[in-house]
Amino acid sequence: MAAEHSRDKDAREKEDDELSIPRAALNKMIKELVPNVRVSNDARELVLSCCTEFIHLVSSEANDICNKQQKKTISPEHVLGALESLGFGAYKEEAYAVLQEAKAVAAKKRRQSTRLENLGIPEEELLRQQQELFAKARQEQALLEQQEWLAMQQAAQAAAQQQQQQQQPQQSVPQLNDSNNDEDDYS
């Protein structure tokens, strides 16, 4: 029986290790709460263990309250009730304030995400407008590419003409022969 109890305890400890607060978050909280105090690693581990145990305790009590009310989801009221029944009633007010703040942040995020819905323009119309903008952008891009191609062709033609002019031997100026003047014929 003792060996079985020892195995259960080891399993719970291993499970507790897996379900804990991230150390980085805990270190940040400690630094914010006591910025000018050095805290040893052992003390940090002890705080981590206490926090984890506290969360387990409150969660378990909130679950019991939830089950007694025949509910399937733990609500904030169950957690506040758990604090009271565990003797942490002094923290209820602060916990409630944090709950209200979290709800306000969540509501703000929801309002921002539904901003598109609040425009009053049906999604089909927005999609049509988007497709028009894409088509216009494609046309403008094609026109730019065509202009660049024409400019390259003109530059190539100009270069070819210049090269052709440089390759042609320079012709001498033709001399005028006066064939009408037979008097100069010395034959």
C-alpha cells in the first residue's frame, strides 16, 4: 500500500511540474512587484510552487461549486465563490476588478474585429469592390509593362541605328564632272 501511495504522489508531482506557470512570466511578475529586490532561484521556485498549488486549489474548489450547481462550465462566479469558501474572501474584490478589466479588453478586441461588419456594406459588395480594385491594378501593371517594353524596343532600335551608322564607311564627297563642257577634252 505504501508503494502504491508513493507512485500516486510521484505521478501527481510529475503532473504538477507539467502544469505550472511559465518561469519567464513569473520572473517578470516578481521583477514588476519588487524591482529593487534580488530573489534567489530557490525562492523563485518556491513562489512558483505556491502559485501553482494555489491555482490548483482554487480551480478544484471552483469545480466543486460548479458541480454542486449542476453546471458543466466553471464561471467567474464559481471562482469568486471558491475564493470565499477557501478563506480568501479578502481577494474577491481585487479578483472581480481584474475580471472586469479582462472583460473590457475582450470587448474592445471584439469591437475592433467587427469593424468591417459595422461599415454597413454587405460582404458581397465589398468582395465586388475588391475584385474591381484588383482588376484595375492588373490593368495599370500591364500598361506599365507595355510602356517599359516599348521604351526598351525604341532604345534597342536607336542603338541598332547608331551602330549601323558607325559601321558604314564614310562616303567621300562626290566630285562634279561637267560632261557638258567638251572644250576641256584634250584628246
